[in-house]
Amino acid sequence: MNQSFKIQKGRWDVPGVGRIDSSQEVSEEKLLSLYKLPRRVFPWISLGPDAKVFLKKQNLSVKEIASMVANATSVEELELLESLNKKSKPLKGIVSTKKVALEK
């Protein structure tokens, strides 16, 4: 079983992704597409312990990382996502703004 993402058990029809049955094995690519969705669409997913390794392999653009930062719900998630691209100054600004918002 993959450890990149944690997903709540259940069955869902997710717009743009398709039918998900988390009682069975779900591919990491499908879980990544779920994680990229806004939390109001699919709030039952979070990053797992091996997420950093998997996300590094995906070579995500700064725009994709920024959209995931906007969906982050914890400071730990933000720090992990920030570590995917240390060179982008706009991304650092987005992460710092989101950290302030989460800490309040």
C-alpha cells in the first residue's frame, strides 16, 4: 500500500477524477489528482510520510505547487510543499502568507 497520501475509507464519485473506492488499492497518480483538487471538493485526503519522495519525482511546476499550497491545512504540509521548490521567490511568499493565515 502506498504511503504518499492518507485517504479516508469510502467510495466517492469525484468530478474530473472518476469513481474512487479507497477500500481497494488506489494508484498514487489518482491520489495526486485528488490532492490537487480544492479541499471543498475532496477534503478526505492528506499527505503521508512518503509524500516528499513521490512529489519530488513528479517534477511539479511552481503553479501546481502553489495551488497545492493554497489547499494546505497545516504548517507541516506547507513546509513539505515549500521544500519541493526552494528557488522560487513567489512560492516562498505564498507559503509565508499561508503560514500566517494558518497560525491565526
